[in-house]
Amino acid sequence: MSTVAVEVKRIVNGVNVGDVEELVGAIQQNPQLASSRFRLTNKWINGGHNQSRISGFYSGGEDQQHLQEFVLEADEPPVLAGTDKGANPVEHLLNALAACLTTTLVYHAAVRGIEIRALEADVEGDIDLRGFLGLSNEVRRGFENIRVNFRVDTDAKNIELLKALSKLSPVFDTTQNGTNVGVSIARM
Amino acid sequence: MSTVAVEVKRIVNGVNVGDVEELVGAIQQNPQLASSRFRLTNKWINGGHNQSRISGFYSGGEDQQHLQEFVLEADEPPVLAGTDKGANPVEHLLNALAACLTTTLVYHAAVRGIEIRALEADVEGDIDLRGFLGLSNEVRRGFENIRVNFRVDTDAKNIELLKALSKLSPVFDTTQNGTNVGVSIARM
């Protein structure tokens, strides 16, 4: 008689739930594995155009490398004195928020066995440019409001739970509640 | 005798200062022109992979189109159960922050005639994944801290002013102080 080990991958919403459960188990054993540090370098090109490069991060107790380097372009549109070589910085922020809420919903649904068949979002944010331009102290520099409207193809009974799960999103928390940002500027 | 109109473009740091001054002048005449709305649509692809599309925005009292559509990919790395088809959402947030601070420094220096010859930033943010994973109520979901370290090639006398100008960045303000984010989820 022989024993045959059979690995059955449980994939929900395209997420390998076994991988997530393994990560959760490892962190429960050793909470320090949850301490992560994400990073990038940014280089100004010209005018409103600059470029970020992302290749490594720290997570799970060690330095990690992405499978590829990511290069992200930012610029301003011509009406804001740029050359439109990339989305502008506030659009990049909306992308970070949409992406994080989406991933949070998909992952947390997956580990609970909730099937999401499709998920889309419209995102918009209001900003008064007098803040950025230094023309008024009565309006803030950043977004006054951001709205994220999701449409999801899932069973009706899941909607309220998904609303609660969205609050686990790291970029939602950072954007909603703020975080300490230290900025230093030194000569090259 | 004839009069010849000569247009002299004043370009500082690659920014057409005349364009910025024209924008400022128009907004001072009619503050409503400063009200802007940026937007995107996001579509979940599979697992940790999703995609944002950015093509238009509202600014200067009318709908505007970018010169091209921007498509931004987000995913998670394999160690976080993804397929690494793009930077992850928290890395996208760091990119938005770096890009906005850089553009803010370059533009505000330009209108003050301050020459910036080169500008680079290292950005990193600390996050404890127990927040996202719902494993602890004692750690937050989002970034605990973000650090942005700039190196700039400019005259020494400009450094203190640049530090003050960085505070005008819309993404810095949003990230440091938070903003109201409304999330709705409806069935497709």
C-alpha cells in the first residue's frame, strides 16, 4: 500500500486561498513577519514629468524582489502646464485607492468563500486648485472629497459584508485617516 | 513704423512660467475656475490584478481630455498571493506622494525663478499586515509612517524655502491629514 499526497488548490476569485491562509498562519505564529516596508525611488525628468521605479520591498522578515521592475510616469496635462506623459499625481492617488479597495474586497471575499464574478469602480475626487497654487488659505491643498462607487456581480446577500470588508483596505485607511509623512530635503 | 509683437517664453525647470501665471490670473479673476474633479474607472481582472483607466477630468470650468488614455496596472507580488503584473496599491500610493511633492517643488520653484538642476527622492512606508489581514485591532490598516527624502541640485540658499513649498502638495496634504472617502457598493 502506498500513500499519495494530493495537493488541491482552492482558488476563489483567482486568489489561491491556501497561500493566504499560509501567510496568516505564519504571522499568527510570529507577528513580526507582518512588519513590511514598501519603497521606491523617484526622479524628476523635466517640468511636470517625473518617474518612479519600484523593484524591492521588505516583508515576511526578509527583503523581497518583484518579478520585474515597475516604472510609473507622472506628468500634468497641458492645461496645467505639463506635457501629459503620464497621469497626474492626484490621479495616481485615486488609482492607489481604487486598486487597494478592489484587492481588499477580492481577497477577503476569497478567504470567506464568497464568489465575486465581476467588480468595477468609478472614482472621483474634488480639489480646489487655489490650495495648491497658494491663492487661498480657506481651501485645503488636497482632495476635499473622494467618492468610490463599486458595481459588483455577486449574490445579493454578500453586499453588506463587502461594505464592512472594504474598511480593511490600507490605502483607504491611510487616505481617510491620514498618516505621518516626514519630508526631508538635502542638497545633492 | 511698425510694431512687432515678440513672445518670449520664460521657461524655468522646464515649466512655462507664463502658462502658470496665466492660470493663476484666470483663477484670481474667477475663483470657480479652480474647482477641479479628477476621475478614473477601475476594473478587476483576476486575483490581485486590477486596472485603472484615466482619460478625462474637469478643470478650468470645463471637461478636459488627456492627450492619451493612461492605463495603470496594480497587482500583488507572489509572496502576497498575487502575480506581480503591476506595483501593488500601497506602492502606487507612495508613487502618488513622491510625484506630487516633486511637481510641487518644481512648479513653485519655477514661478519664483529658483533653478532646480536635478531632483530625486527615496520614499518608504511602514505597514503592519496584521491590520489588512484583520488579525489585530491594535495596529492600523494603513501606513504607520511614510518618509520622503529628497536630494536636490540647487543653490544652498533655496533649501529652506523648498521645505516650506513642499507643504503645498495636494497629495502630501491628503496623505498627512486625511480626507473624506465615501465608498458605495451596489450590485451590477
